[in-house]
Amino acid sequence: MTDSTPYVHRSEVRVRYAETDQMGVVYHANYLVWCEIGRTDFIRALGRSYADMERDGITLAVSDAAMRCVGSARYDDPIVVHTHLDDVRSRSMRFGYRIEHAETGKPLVTATTSLVALDRTGRPSRLPDALLQVLRRAQGAASAR
């Protein structure tokens, strides 16, 4: 990762039977679960974890989620979630996701989630400066605020 290139993290999952519906395809809500996997893996790859943040008194709450389904996955398909940081502010961040079939590259879903940082009382809180710096570097210097 350079200061001008946004970081994109790649997470791999395999569709479990419980994630499919009666028609044999992945139930749509599971794509948001895979976004969470991508987001937590993204932050962990930067040297932090959600557990670290929570120990420091910060939680990240999803304030908005949107997704567009353009394909469907089935039981046992290998899936890859590409996660990047669209925006980071002092108290919030927005992630973008591209979910595709890992072997064919066929696109399945594009999504975004917005998160707000909360303190131990559940009030909006500023992200720790060290975390903010790491996130801004991951986002890319050209778009850092």
C-alpha cells in the first residue's frame, strides 16, 4: 500500500448450506454478513481489530447499508469479498464492497456500509488519532480529509 493508492482487502468465504434459501441460492441478507467479514478483515490487516477498539472504548455501529445484487451464488461456491474504504471522517467511515465468485470472477453484489464511532455510553465519539491516521493511509492520500 502506498500513500496514493487505496488499499483493497480480499477476504475469501465459501457458501455454506445454511446461507442458501429454498431456491438453492444465497439468501440476500448473507451478503451483508460477508461485508462484515470483509470489513473486520480489512481493519485487522491494518494492525487493529474490532476487539482492540472495543477494549479502547470505541465501537463501530452500522448507520447505513446498501447493496445491489447482480448475480447469485449457490451452496459451496467460493466467494471473494473485495473491501475498500470510501470515506473516513473523525467520527465515521464508509466502506465499499465488491463480492464475486472466486473462480469465475462473476460479479454478485456491490455494497456500501456507513459506520459511526460510539463511546462506551453509546454516544458518537471521535476515532482515536492513531486509528484515523491508519484508516486515512488505507483510503489513499489523494482522498484523505
